[in-house]
Amino acid sequence: MEFLKYMSFSINVLFMVATGVIAAVMGYFFIISVFGWRRRKEKQGAMSPAKNYAVIIAAHNEQTVIRSTINSVKAMDYPKDKFEVFVIADNCSDDTAAIARECGAVVFERRDNINKGKGKALSWIFDVILKAETEYDAVCILDADNLVSKDFLSKIDKKMREGYQVVQGYRDMKNPWESWITSSYSITYWLANRLCQLPRQYLNINCTLTGSGYAINLETIRCLGWKVETLTEDVEFYFQLCLSDVKIGWAHDAVIYDEQPITLSQSWKQRTRWMQGHFSCVFLYGRRAVSKLFRERSLQAFDAVVMMFYPFFYVIGSLLMLLQLTKSFLVQIDDPNIRSMVLFLSISVTTFIMQNLYSVWVLLNEKKADKNLFMGLALLPFFNFTWVPIMIQGYFSRKNKEWAHIAHNSSALKSA
């Protein structure tokens, strides 16, 4: 009997500690988001001359979308003599390379069935560009399904000329109304852009890299190299930059449009790959990130650690919420554990309400509100909860380095 009491006490202590940590993390994200409520005016000042860019498009069997992507890039208002379009036709078995050449891109065909994936392809093309006769100041990374706003590179360049070595653009969606999945994806990204990325810019914290639509100063690649080993080269490079004290800027008006998976099964496959890569990064860089936090005690170091370990907080918090919801149907009103249960459920309900209010606020404030997004908004809590099994699956399959291709079919912005 004493042993059971001791076990019950220990579990309650662990539960309270976990509740406190998760509440602190949620509180931190809320405080960060407050700084994104109001957009500040961009500072105007003397700028250095415009930089020369190598715009790199990584493509694997993308004949359906590559033409529109290249045409979109070539239509930018940036000086034509200041950028060149490169396409890596990576292990392609279709007409991607031929179409890209037709459109005026410089095409490199890569055949390597051992070192597969976007990260390895970028490493290969960076070596080519660093040795090229033409001198480029920076590279801009795009995916083969991306479209860009006319002033995309101009806005990126403005941030680069403010002194940032790496700049991430605003990731928008090509097909937000195509299904409830694409709507939920879109709302998630719009929330992140306004309430996670933008406020980090204001607080002088590194924003995260989101796969494409970002530029890197070539001097940074020369100094750090491009040594990525995971399925998520963007996440891995982000952590490398944070550990090396390289600042990442955020260009809120530099818009790229990205195609999202239409079905839950496609989305599950994509997000599992993201989590496999993320957890690989935790094991590669986690110890160094925590050590840096204790050594420097800076907001940037703290933020990097929170972002690194966030999936653990998310899974534990969600499972604790389910546990407490289950217990709430069984507990007696005089149960001594009722206070801790009420506390955690209060935190969970508050988080749920805040997320939904924030979603509506961002849709209105970013001028994204549309009746066709209703299903995505209504099912957003379910979409968010699917991250729990996806994160668990990603953790246990993190050693699987097999890159899975997701087909892209949307060559233009989809209308509602």
C-alpha cells in the first residue's frame, strides 16, 4: 500500500513538473506572438548596391510545374543582369531538364542514386557555383513548384543589404482552397508567418527556414560549408546557423507560393519526413544547443533550444491533455488530484481558444479571410492533433533517410 502511495505521489509530481514546463513553453510562444500584433514601418536608409544572385531550383521529375516556376522567376522586377536561374535536374526520368532549357535556365543534370535528396543536390550545385567564373554574392533557394511575387527578390535583397547573411521570405500557398487539408496547411503557415516569424524579426531572434524562398550569402557557405545529413536540410541548416551565431532575417513582403498536399495521406507522408529530419537534428545538435544556452544565457540560444525540442513538448502536452480528459470522466469531486487536473485542463482549453481566436484574427489581418477556408478552419484542431502520431512515427523512424517524392501538379495559383 505504501508503495502504491509513493508511486501515485511520484506520478503526480512528474505530472505537475510536465504541466509547468509545457505552460512555460506555451507562455513563451504567446509572448513572442504579441510582438507580431502590429506591423512596424520598414526602416529606410542608405543601401549598398544590389547583389548578384544565383537562383537555384531543385527539381526531381517536375515537368508539370517547372515551366511556370522559371517563368515566374524571370518575370521578377529585379534587374535582369543581377540574377541567373539554375535548375538542378536531380535524378530525373522525365522532361524536366529539356523544359528548363527551353525556358532559358542554366541546367545541370545530376545522376547519383546513393546521395539522393534535395540537401545533397544543393551541396553539389553549391560546389559548381563557388567555382564558377561569374561571381555571385548570394544564392536563392526555390522548389520546383514555387511561384514568386514580382518583387520577391527585391524584398529579399533589401534585407540582405541590411546586413543579414541569410533571409527567409513569406511562404504563401498556391492552392489554399483545394481541400480542407490545403486550407489547414495555409492557415498554419499564415499564423506562423505573422505570429512566429515576424515578431522574431522585431526581437532580433532568428526566424526559421521553411524549405524554400530563402537566400544565403555565398561567403556564409564558404565559411560554414553545406554539411547536411538529414531529410530536412532547411531545419538542419537553421540549427547550424544558430549555433554559429549567424543572423537570419525575415522578409515579410517577399512572397513565394508553394503547393500543398491535397489529401491526408499525402500530408501524413510529407510531415512524417519533416519529423524524421527534425528528430535527427535533435540528436545531432541537441547537446551543443543546450550547452550554448547554459554558456551564453541569451534569448537567441533559448529560442533555438525551444524550437529544437518543441515536438517533445507538443506530444507530451497533447497526451497529458487526453489523459486528463479521460480522468475527468472518472474522478470524484473530492479526489486530491482534482486541482492539478483542473489546472492542466484550464491551460489546454485556454490554448485551444487562443489558437482559434488567433486563426480568425490572422485571416482578417492578413486579408486571407474567405468562406472557402471554413472547413480548413473548422478542422484545424484535428489537423493539429494529427501531428501527435506523426511526431511519434517520425521519432521512431528517424534513422530512415529515404527521401520520398511528392508529386506537384499545380502550375498556377488556384482561385477560390
